[in-house]
Amino acid sequence: MSAVIPSIEAGLTQLQALTNYIDQGSENATFVFYSSDKPANTTIEADESKRLVTMTLPKPCFKKLNTDSIELQQTDAAIVLRNGTAIFARLFSAAGKVVADFEVGTHITLNNPTLVAGSTLMLNSIVLKPTLQ
């Protein structure tokens, strides 16, 4: 079965709707980085013993619409909890629901994926692009 690939305009509209979903809830959305392998899908729990850092997005998380992407607001500066190499990040909505998993180096670029306990980390630029043909 092949995937349905929307037009760029439709894809950007979908991503804007996703930001509304991300903001729904009493808390703020978060990116959590882990030093374990990315689970096969988002229904599988992440290994919490491998949690490196949790960064919080402001509300609203939407910052800007570009011609081929949307940009989210930067996260807060969070303290890294333990030493490790960030393998993947999980995005949680403001309601604490899993939204998506991102592989470090493929979907998310960090200046250095090796994180040191006690240091701070923040995401300054978060750009989401729709899937195109």
C-alpha cells in the first residue's frame, strides 16, 4: 500500500493543525531526548532509565509559516540529567500524549549529540517540513 502525499499547501496546513494538537492540554509540550534505540513506533514506551533531558516548548508552540515548512518556538534551556549520546527524541503534547519520534542525526540535528550531565541544552530552531513526492 502506498502513502498519500499531499500538496505542499495541504501539508503545511496539516502541520499547522498539528501545532494546535501539540498545544492542547494543561501543561506544555516537551521534547525528551533518550540514549536508547528509537522504539519501532510511538505506542511503545521509551526506556525512561535512558532519558537524558526534557525541554519544554512555550504555548503557543507555533512560530512561523514558511513557504515549505513551519517553524516552532525555541524550547527552554534544560539541565541534562545524565551523560549519554542522544539517539532519539520523543515529542509529547501538552496533554502528555506521544506525538512523534525523531532520530538524532536524521530528523534532528544537535551541535553535539553527546550530552553531559549538568550542562544545558535547548532547541533554538525547530523546523517541520511536510512529506513531498
